[in-house]
Amino acid sequence: MENAQYLDASASAPGTANPLEAAWLRVRDKLKSEVGEVEYRTWLRQIVLGPIEEDEIVLYLPTRFLRDWVRSQYGERLQTLWRTENDVVQRVELQVKRGLTPSAPTPEEATEFAEEIPATPAAPEIRSDLAVPLDPRFSFDSFVVGKPNEFAYACARRVAEKPSSPGFNPLFLYGGVGLGKTHLMHAIGSELTKTGNVSVAYMSAEKFMYRFIAAIRSQSTMEFKEQLRSVDVLMIDDLQFLIGKDNTQEEFFHTFNALVDAGRQIVVSADKSPSDLSGLEDRLRTRLGCGMVADIHATTFELRISILEAKAKASGTVVPAKVLEYLAHKITTNVRELEGALNRLVAHADLVGRPVTLDTTQDVLKDMLKAHDRRVTIEEIQRKVAEHWNIRLTDMSSARRARAVARPRQVAMFLAKQLTSRSLPEIGRKFGNRDHTTVMHAVSRVAELMEQDPSFAEDVELMRRMLEG
């Protein structure tokens, strides 16, 4: 075998005297013109020229994944181009060679990268420790588990106990804002670092981009790559930030491949599943979806109550159950906002020395609750009342006369009269085409019962506050 001839696939050596290198440069340029700049930089720039033996040329790639992809997608074309350039070469052998590093971006490419970030804030300097500090409050013990998040919680636990388990690398967590993705990622990191033997790097996708751009500008790209690829666990939060940032996506893609190929664990979060992140390139979405994908669903009323109860207990402040129910009904989409509302109530009670009540809750949180206000409809009243009294929504329009059904139905009619501008006949039609006199009877009966039974009156008042805001 001849001495190995190595050449970075993106290097330029015009006028080179080495025939093998000259042939490779022509093969590379033809392939680049055929597949385009983006495709070339994504898959082919990392190829390094190896030795030639008899009629076979060897090309090296840094990971098995890249080797297999290039072989399946470009293998035949590489072989054809090589035969055209050098009739001695009849076969192309693609091999993995550890330690190869993708070439640094050209000045033009570096400019493209830089254009992906805004002028402010300024990109931070590269540090030897890339990990953002983990928040000790976000532990597995403080995470309240319910049906909407139990699968994601179980997956996070598995990764924390056995990182890089088959089928769990990468772990992709997705769900709406404030549902617990970041909490679980911090919990994983904290659990793994307890032993002191595992290196964890956690950062947002935005910080990943800022630090990569800073590395390009300070000509420390190789240091950045080596730091990231030396960790045992890499966690990237809010990956959707990379949508439209093609060059940063490319760097993350190669970092991803290098870590998974080396048996390191990757945990990623986003607001949508990999298949729904339409702004990410196909190659990255495919890789993100090849491990475990876990959805954190929107919270249920029961889960919100459990979260509030746990937080109230931890605060040491007495918060009435009716207040917790009120908050759980009013703030439904964001757990972070729900906890923030409770924190404000607790702080107010502590500072002014007055107990938490429904009245103080509405006063203290009026700005927050106003943001959640929407026009009350009869359908919304029916749904809330049915949920509160644990009956079926269809019972609101049914002919059933059992008290367990009839009483909530009367309450719903009462609230419809109180909270909407609908006439009595219109309200009656929404309740199974009942006569307006039936609605009148329901309104007067509920008002009478509220005077006689303080507990019943409290329930109706709670429903009114939740609906009215």
C-alpha cells in the first residue's frame, strides 16, 4: 500500500502536483456542483482522502452514521466520478476514522453563520465549562406526576438512571410552554451529576448558537467542538429556536452524530414533535426521531390541583381548597404561570398579614386573570358545571330528572341568566329545547337554595367567579 494521502474534502489546492489529490479535488468539485452547496456542506465536506491500493481508493469519514449515509446516498456516484478521473480506480471504499474533524468554515461561510444571530445581545465568550448551572429546585422529587406527563417523567427517569440505554438516545421531550420540559431536563442533569462521574452540558438552543458564532469569530471553533463532544450528556432546550438557522443546525447535527456515535447521551426539548418541526432539515428531524419521543400533554384539572396543593404545602401558607380550585379552573395552559400566581398569593399573605381568600385572590391576581378572560358562553357554562359536579355534558340537555343531574343543570341555567345576555327562551333551547318557564323555575330555585345552604352557595359562587374572572 502506498503512503496514505490525506486531504480535507473542502480544502483547495489549485495547481497541486499530487495527481491523486488533484483527481480528488476534481471529483469533489463535480459532486459539489451536482448536489448543491447546502447538501455538500451537510454530508460531504467532512470526507478525507485516504490511501490507494491497487484499484481501490479509500475515503474516510468521522462517524459510522455519516459513513453509512454517504455510502447509501452517494457511493455509486463517487465511484463513477473516480473512474472518470482516474482509470486505475475501480472501487471506492468508505471507512470510519476516529479523530477526524470537519474543516473550519471558510470566511464566506463564517459570514453566513454570523448573519443568523441578531446584533444584540453580543455573543458570549467561549468558556471551558459550557454547561449552564442546573437549578436544584427542578428535581424529580418536586415534579408532580399525572396522566399528562407520566410517560415523559418515566422516560426522563430511565435516562437519569441508565444514560445511553438502547432506544432512549436521543430522548426528545416536547409539549407546550410551561408544562415541565425544562424541569425534567434539569432533574436528569442533577441526578446524573450526583455521582460526580458524569459530565453534563445543558444549554438552550439559543445559547448553543451564540457560543458557536463566538467560536467562529474568535477562531476557536475546534475548541468549541472538542468541548461539546467530550461531555457524557448533552442537553439542548427549546430546539425550535434553530428553525431557519440552517448553518447552526448543521453544526448541531454533526455534534449530535459524534456524541451518539461515541455512546454519549443526548436530551432535547422542543414545543413540537420532530416530525412537526417543519423548519428543521429532514436529516436532523430524522435523527431526532430515532430515539425516544415523549409528549407532555396539556394539564388536566386534577393535575393542576395536585401541583397547587404540593406548592402550597411547601410554602407553609394555608390556601383554601376553593382558592386552589379557582386557580386550577382559571389558569389552564401554563404550569409555570399557575405556580407564579400561587407564589404571588403566598407573598401577599405574608407581607400584609391577611389570609388568602377568593376575594383577595381576585384582587391580587386581577391583571393575570384578565389575560385569561374570554366571553362567557352557555356552552362554556355547561361544560364547567358538568365538570365540577362530575356529570356528563349530555346530561345538560337530557330528560333525566334525578337530583344529581337536575341540580347542576339548574345551576347552569342560573349562571347562564347571570353571566350572558341570552333571553330565557334562548337559554331554554340550549338545554334540550326546554320552555322558558323551566329556566325561570331553575333560576329562582337556585337562588332560594343559596340562601338556605351556605355550602351550596359557596359552590355556585365559585363557579361564577371561575367563569366571570
